[in-house]
Amino acid sequence: MRKTPFKPVLSFLLFPCLNILFIEIGMAQNTTFIPVNVGMALDLGSDLDGEIALSCINMALSDFYATHGGYETRVVLAIRDSKKDVVGAAAAALDLIKNVEVQAILGPSTSMQANLVIELGEKAQVPIISFSASSPSLASIRSPYFFRATNDDSAQVNAISALVQSFGWREAVPIYIDNEYGEGVIPYLTDALQAVDVRVPYRSVISPSATDAQIVAELYKLMTMQARVFIVHLFPYLGARLFAKAKEIGMMSEGYVWIMTDGLTAKFLSSPNPSVTDTMQGILGIKPYVPRTKELENFRARWKRKFLQDNPNSIDAELNIYGLWAYDATKALAMAVDKAGATNFGFQKANVASSSSTDLATLGISLNGPNLLQALSNTSFKGLTGDYHFIDRQLQPPAFQIVNVIGNGGREIGFWTPAKGLVKQLDPGINKTTNSTSMSGISAAFFPGDTTVIPKGWEIPTNEKKLKIGVPLKDGFSEFVAVTTDPISNATKVTGYCIEVFDAVVKALPYALPYEYIPYVNPDGKPAGTYDDLAYQVYLKNYDAVVGDMTIVFNRSLYIDYTLPYTESGVNMIVPIADNNSKNAWVFMKPLTWDLWVSTFVLFVFIGFVVWVLEHRVNEDFRGSASDQAGASFWFSFSTMVFAQRERVVSNLARAVVIIWFFVVLVVSQSYTASLTSLLTVQQLQPTVTDVHDLIMKGEYVGYLKGSFVIGILLGLGFDKSKLRVYNSPEECHELFSKGSGNGGIAAAFDEVPYTKLFLSKYCSQYTMIDPTFQTAGFGFVFPKGSSIVPDISRAILNVTEGDQMKQIEDAWFGKRGSCPDSSSSVSSNTLSLKSFWGLFLIAGLAAFLALIIFFVMFVYRERRELSHSDPTAPIWDRTKNFFRVFIQRDSMSLNSRQMELTDRNGISLPTIGVPSPSACSIHAQFPEDPSSTDYDSSPDRQTPQEVVLNIDQLTDQNQERTTALEIDRENN
């Protein structure tokens, strides 16, 4: 048999004795300490939490003065039982302040008791330090003498909202106690949930004195709602009863989610009771995180031994977070008491009449209160719960631990910190955690029903097994929604494009969703109202949803929610189309617009003028009388249109202009020919109306679908209400078009894209869709405001519309539109405009203008002698006439002019170099090669061909000599 080691046993037995010895020695060294009265108002007696807190307070004082024996002050506790009552707590505080003249008060236990106690403390300037009153309504800023040595309940709401968001739940119902403790946190919790798009459809309030029957009644009420996520903020005794009854009626089964606030979590999991935790399996909880340190573990062991010694019957008691806060708060108070000084511990009596008999009237004011207040505000140390210091008399919120109730305890699944959000592990030293609001931030959890499958957070209420879905009854456009009745079975059948789309969307959901279609009709089978009325029925909760050709519009979205659209959006105008190509005598004018006709004519005239300017001095074809010159110029210019010009072009500048002009004429003429051919041979289907404003100005009648919101768009555009006609079906719309606007019909119809496409699929050869498109959001399914099913339905719509299934549904109800042209495209036109040719015209015009500039510069330079003969002092009109006199003369220095002069003298002309001339061929005509020909004239006066050639050579030499002489004169000048 092994023997127990002697040294460890001896150390274990001697440690408590040595600790007591050191305490006694320290007290003996300073036997002149100053006692300072400190009150304590807690719920004692039957409340185990009060006894736990009291034991921690006593241990705190003992431990503190054991290590701080040199302090002059000693805290002396004056204990009062507040008896779980607001009046009892106020009476205890009043007694402590007035009769004991305490310098501070530890307590009270609850937030309800704290209100009046805080008022008493402020009146007497006695600090109130509570380590368990957590209601946000007890904000420290309301009283400078109230110190909250615990967590504010509002500190945990962000952790709860992050947890709800991480699982993707969209609705949550808070269940809270009907007092200040419960009501204080609800506004903060609601705001935190709404900040992450989580809706709070209902608030369940439980009375502190609620019976089991009342609790069950409230739970049954919750079962009738869709929300399945419940956040419980109750006192522990009430929370245990709630969970027990919830399990009895089946609300601790699969699909339900329960989240406890820190008060319940700390109570139930610090000292778990199998009878209680058995009813809480799968519940999630939030509790403050306390780092595990050697000091904390040592204190837990010492506290357990001491508490069992003082309370031998409480063997199941476990140290909780409130006991740790009580320990640290007492230590902070002991430090602050000594720091505040050892004087002025008295009270200044109230200056009241001696006959006053009320305790409040005779309440004095602590002389040391302000000093102690300042000392507490500046106190900081490393406590059992971590870094301990007050900011604005409030402890800073710690990290929160996320636990999952499994078995007889809680399993840690993650943490939440204000800076990093949800994390799986908390390691401040390494600091590897990152902010997270997704499931990757925490570990997997078990939920009620012993499942790891994450509940979707809502379900169809147990008293309504199927969703009641309203559908509209329509007279026309039955392809979208059709309600029929079987004559044999008298059963109602709902079909249509919208119905089939919704069926496909529900099948795409990751869970089953039972529903039934209920037509929106009166008992006589007629429609019960408009689409707005049907949408409002969802708001009134007469229907759970609406499925049909319901357009997403703003005014309805104020009281209902839409899913994402599942059709194209917009409102278009439908107009008839007709062959506008009337084969009349003026059809040749249609290929070009009027601006192109005018521009082309002007450019023809301008080019003719430029060619005349460049050619009339050197080219005999452009000389003669004024009428001859004008006729020749315009004839030359317009004959280039068919390249039938016969005039020669001599000047190089004119040749450059004409070459560019030939290219322009070629492009324009070919384009005109192609357009005219298309007009004459192809059927030109054009819309009868292309502009909405033309309809308004002419007072035309237009149509719209009955019950559609399109009437609001038409009135907004400026249509008179008397000019609007209603139709119910595509056939009625076609009939109105056939009559015409002047015969009781319409000139155009306005409708949404799905309707217009259906109409055009039936009459695609007779009508077309014209822009502009008035934007709308398309068709969507209607659900109640804030419905948690809307996001799932919207995601399923995306799943269906992105695949081939949507096209198959459209083809099944609207037919394949391959044989019908796309009417949404704009109608083409064969008319050519100036926009297509302005670049060519610009090039031709610039070339001609540049040639004119070059010509006039050369003209002025070459004719400067002739121009200088005019008198400089002569009037401008005389000098202008002299300029034009010289300008219209033949250029005697040009080779072509000399040839023309030679022709005038001899009756023949020389061929121009490189340009065949009819005059050049006249030599052969005058002098045939066969002299014996009958055409040969042998008169004495007629020169022989040899003589003519000789004379030509002589004249050529003379011209060359004259030209050379003129050039020498110019150089000399």
C-alpha cells in the first residue's frame, strides 16, 4: 500500500493557518485603524444568490486587508436584508444612511430596487455600488453617485443580433418580463436586430406573477405565428417555468430556436440543475466571458470550502459571475475608502424644523461623499473578472461567450467582442481573430430536436397548415392567370403563366411550403375588386400572399412586400403598322430628306461656279455671252450627276476639284439609287404614330388594360381622361384598333411589356411596339410587410429565371416567337439624311474653296500690270469694274489662249497636249491624204498642207520668242 507524501499534506494543512496568522500579524501591527461604515442591502434569506454575494464580499475584505495591512482605514459592513422588495430595499438604504451613516452602499440586488435607492444615495451624497442591477434605464449619467459594477444589459444586444444574423434568421420575438428589468433592454435589442435586417413581428410580455396557465396561453399564441426564433430575457425562476411549459406543448422540437440573455445563461449554467437543463436542450445562450487565471481558480476553491462551512446545506451552490463582480466591487470600494482619506466621515444634518417627523426630511449629507466619489472614479486594478476600472461610473462591456446547452451543461461554440464580432476562439495574446457575421465565425451547434440542421427561423403556423394565396379573376389575358370551374366536380382550377412560375419557384425552395390558391371573387363569381384591393387584402391578413400579374409599384409597397420581379419591366406603346410606300408620282423624292436635297443642290451650284471661275479665262467652252457661260457652268455641274458632261477641263485646279466632286457624286447617286430601289420594290411597314406627344396634340384616343395602373402614367403625360378607352383582352384591343380613333376606336394602346409581347405574338404582322419605354419593376409576388419568406422566394426566382425552365414556361403559354419579328426594335427607314454625307460634302467644299483662293492669288500676281493701270484715286466702284473687266478677259498668256488665237487667224487649231481636240482633226478634214479626192479644194487661195504646217511652225516660234521676251521683262521688273 502506497503512503501519502508527507510534504504536500503538510503544506495543505499549514496554508490556511499561515494565512490567518499573517492576517492577525498585519492587524496587530496597525491596531489604530479607522473604521468606515459601509452598508450592504441585498436579498438574503431564501435567495442563494444573496448569500453567495455576501460570502464573496466578506472574502474580498479579508483578502484585501491581508495584503494591505498598512492601510489606515477598515471597511465595516452593515448588512440589511432588502427582502426582494422595492420598499424593503428603500427602507434598508434609508436606515443605513440615516442611522448608521454609511459612507457607501453595496447593492441593491435588482434594477427595480435600485431606482429609489439611487435617489436616496444622490440626496445624501452616498455612492451606491450595484453589482447586479443591469437594466439600461439605470444609466449612470442620471445620478453621479451611482456606480454600475456589472454589465449593462444593452451591452449584450449586439452579440445577440450578430448571432441571429450569422444563422440567417429574418425574424425574432423577444420574450421578456413585465418590469423595469425586462422593459429596459427591449428598445436596445429591437434596434440592434433591425440594424441587421431582422424583423421583430411581436413582443411577448410575461408578468412576474404569471401562472402556468398564463405562460402556456402565451406560448400557444407564439405557436400561431410564423416566427420560430425566441429571445428570452426573464428572471431565472420564471425562465425555468417557461422552458418547462414550452417542452410540454412541443415548442422544444425541431424548427424552434431559443436564445437566452446573460442573466439566464449565467444562472442556469453556473450551477446546472438536471431537472432544468433537461428542458433546455439545444438552447443558445450569451454570458460574459471571464478569463481563466490561476487567481480565479484559487479563489473558486477557497470560496467553495468557506461557503460550505457557512452553509453546509447548500452543497450544489456554485460561484457565479455576480459573486465575482461583488468581490471586485468590494475590493474597489476598500481601495477608494483609503484613498479618500481618514477624515470627514460624519454627516451634515439637514436644516429642518424640529417638528418634522419624516425620515427623508431629516436625511443628512455625507461630508466625505464627493471625495469617495472621486476616488472610486479613479480606481483601477486587475480583478478576478479582468481589468477593473470605471468610465463614467460604468464598467466597460467585456467579451461575451456563446454557449449551447447540451446535457447538463453548456458547450462553448464561440465568442463575441465589440471589436472583432463573432469568433471561434478568443486569444488576445495572438490576436488572430477577425470580425465575422457568418457561420464560419462560430462552431456548429445543436438545436432543439437534437439536430445540427440550422432551422430556417420560421414556419407555417400550426393552426394554418397552408398558405392562403389570393389570385385575381380576369376577363382577358387568361394566359397570365385563369380561374375556371369544373362543371362536373364544381372544383375551382387556377392556371396561367404566373401560376406556373410560382409553382416552379416553390419547388426550388430548400424546404416544403404548402399553399392553396383562393380566387379573389365575390359570392356571385365576379371579381371582388381591383389589383390594389387585392394587395390590400394581404395587409389585412385575409391572404398570406398574392400570385398573379401584379406589378411592383411604389404605392403598394408601402403596406406589402414584393419579391424580385420575374418578368421584363416597362410600359410601351403599341401602334398599327402600314405600308407607307405609296407608289405615287413623287416617290422619287423620298430617298433623300429635304435637308439633303437642298444641300446637294447648293453644292452642285457652288461646284459649277468654281469650275467656271477656274476655266472661263483659259477654256473656250466656258466663254461667250453671260448666259452662255452660266448655262455651260451649270450644265457641266449637273451633268456630272450622270457623268454626261462634254466640256473640257483645262486648268489643273479645276481638274482637282472635279475629281473630288466626281467621287462625291458617285457615292450620293449610288446611295440614292439603292434607296429608291428599296422603296419601289420592298414593302415599307412603318408605324402610323411614332411620338406620344403627337397623340396628345391631335386629340387621339388611346387604350389601356382595365384595372391597370397605366392610367396614372397616361394622365401624367397629359392625356385627357375623356380620350382614354379601356379594353379587357387582346381581342378587344385589336377591335378598337380596327375601328380607328375617329370611329370609336383607338390610335395607340399603352400596356406593360408582358402584355404587349403577348398581344404582338398574336398580331405581330399588324402592330409594333414603339419607344419610349416608361420604366416599371415588372411582375412580382406579394407577401405581408416584413415577411421572412420573401428573401427565400426571391432567391428561388433567380434560380428559376436564370435557367431554361423560364423559357419553357414562356413558350408553353405564349408560344414560340421565332416567326414573329422582334417588335421591340425600332422600325428601319430607307430615307437618307445629311448626317450620312456631310463629311463628303465638307471635303468637296473645302477643296473647291481652296482652289478659288489659289486661283485668285495667281490671278492677282499675273495680272498686276493690268490691275495697276487703274487710277488709285478713282472710286471703289471704278476700280471694281476694272478688276472684273480684267477677270472676264481671256488669259492671253496661256497656251490654250494662244492656240485659240491661232485658230481665229487661220481657221484651224492645234491639238492641246494630252487632250484630243476636234479642231486638231480638222486638218485632216481639210486636207485629205488623197489629193485626187473630190473633197480637195484646189483653188489658188487655198494653202497646201505643207504651207500650213510651215506657217504653224513659224507662228509657234514667234509665240515662244514673245513668251520668252515677256518673261525677261517680268524678271527685270
